[in-house]
Amino acid sequence: MRAPSIRIASYNLQKCVGMDLRRRPDRSLSVIADLGAQVVVLQEADKRLPPRPAALPHEMIEDDGWSILPFGQPGGSLGWHGNAMLVRPGVGLLRTSHLELPGLEPRGAIRADLDTTIGPLRVIGVHLGLIRRFRLLQVAAIARALADLPPMPTLIAGDFNEWGSDRPMDTLLQGQSFVPARPSFPAPRPVAPLDRFAISPELRAEATGVHVAQPARVASDHLPVWMDLCPH
């Protein structure tokens, strides 16, 4: 009998501004729907300037059958430091929190403990810095935060902004392992695996992929990535 699985996706929306320089939240939402995921971790989900309104309107998301996890402000920002998370019906929310991350530029991560078809699952959404030294400091901060929490099968997903090897980050995570990543940036002709997943030993990646079907190649400068996750 096949083990239960859940599809997780990660997508840097680039504030819903596509490669054609048009802001099209309807197009971004179409890409998200095509992923077939039960949990979607988003980056650059809000506009840049205060009060940082959502680039992808709340009403549009909810009309498409998603629940928005409470990291932002009702009617305002979708997430925290641009990080947001959407879930489909059947995924329950146990608790959420924000993780402060060090660095020259403002960065943060989000955490959601979920009740899913594969059991309790902790999902960390990240968008790490552009400078490698600070990226490593941010990964170390995430590892420390996880070490202080009650154990739970854990997934880290997002835009790690890492063009090279994930080995230094993998070493710092202490208990999480990166899933082999495929290029997802830039969307028209991807060469860099910026968008990645890391999982704890209780979990196994049954399948992974980069979503290349249109309109994904024009909707953002990143392609979304997905993973079918099951208990190890």
C-alpha cells in the first residue's frame, strides 16, 4: 500500500510582477493553482513600501479556495518580511511564529506547525540574504530556533539565494538535509537552484520538480518548485 504524501511548493512571486513588467496577481494565482499543492510557501508576497500591502490580494486567494496563514495583517500584508503561506482545506493549523534573522538587510522567516495527511508537520518559510556570509548566519539562526522547539518532522522551504553548493548550509542545519535542487532562476532560462527544500530525517522526498508550464516562465523571475513529501 502506498504511503500517504503531501505536496509542498515554494514560489518567489516577485510581487506578482512578471518578466513582461506587468503586475498580474491573477496570473500568479493561476501558477500557484497549477502546482496542485496542499501547502504553498511564498516569498516577495507583499509590496516593498510601508504599509507593505499584499501583492496578491486576500480576496482573490480566498476565492480560489486557499486559507492564508496568519503571518500578516488582515486586509494588509500577506506575510512577514514578504514570507507567506497558503494551505488547502484539510490542512489544519496548530501554531505559528516569526523567526528574526540576522543580516544587513531586513530578513525573517515564518514557522507553521500543521496537522496534515502525513501527520504533524513543521514548515519554515525563508527568503535568505544576498550575501553568503549573512545567509550562513541566517541558516545558523534557524537551526538554533529549531533546536529550542519540541521535536516535530520539519521542512524548510524558500528562496535560499544560494547559487553554489548547499554543503555549508547543510552542515549548519544540524539535522536537516537539503533535497537535491534543480535550477529555478531566472524563469525564462533557469541556471541557478535558488529555490530549495531541506527536510528532517523523519521525512522523505518522494518526488520533486520545477514547474515550467506557462504562464510560470513569465509570471515571475523565479519558477516555483514542488515536492511530494511522505514519512520516511
